Amino acid sequence: MRICIEELGSKVWKYFDLPVSQSDLDKWIEDELNDIYKENKLGGIPEEFEVVDTEDIPFLGSFTSYQTYNKYFELLENEDEVLVEYAIENLGFSAEELVKDSSCLEDLTKITSNIEDYVDSIIEEGVLGEIPSNLVNYIDTAKFGRDLLIGGDVTEFSHKNTDYIIY
């Protein structure tokens, strides 16, 4: 994951791999920006930075500090990326909210499955109780799965071409 940071006084920008440390910025200032400030007689020192572009980082935009991007990157390292995206897209959380408090993700469970396979697995595991084997074939897993989805008991969610059931 990369972000592009612009130094606002000089309008010079550079891409950095996340996480970006203060020493990364200090090195950039020392290696490139101080000379530009001197050559263009800008006065002062480079001190105002803004994230102006990202590579493959949804949900955070411009005018977000690089520190917030670092925290989001850390969130994705520590939490399940699928659940983070699900919470943003389906539960109404913002990336900034999740960076501050990701405890809502603890209540979510995800499995790689489609709804019919999920229903088959809960029947096999006995979640519905003891069902005689001669009656299992009469359970319409498609309709049962549809009812679980409509009732909000589970949600189908697709992430990077993989289907998940989240509950």
C-alpha cells in the first residue's frame, strides 16, 4: 500500500510505502525539499504535508493525514480486511471510526461460503438439532438460506472475487 504525499509549500510530491514514519519525511526534506526551498527562495521550512493520492486504499481520501493512513494500514494488519470492508460498506462505519475503535469487528464472524453451502454445513453440524437422515433431503437449503438472508441472520458479502457469509 502506497500513498502520495505533497509538501504544500513547494508543491513537490513523493510516493511512500505505508507505514510512513517521521524519519521518512525528514529524509525527504533533507534530500530534496530543503534544496527546492533554497533555490526557489520560498523561505521557512517544509512543514505542511497532505496526502494527495493513494494506491489501492479505499475509504480514505485527500485531506486525510498520513498518520491516519498509517493507523488504517495498522488496522488492516491486525484485523481481517474483509470484516473491515464489510463494516464500512454494510454497517455504516467510516474508516476513521474503525481506526479509532475497531471493537465492532469482534462481534462479526466470517466464513468462506455461499448461502446454500452455509445452510448445508449448519445442518451437518447439528445447529438445527437432531434431524433424521431420511428427512435431511427434504430441507430446501435455497429457501432456508434466503430466509436467513432476509431475516438478517447472515449476510452474503463478496470481496476480491471470493464469497463470504458474515454473521
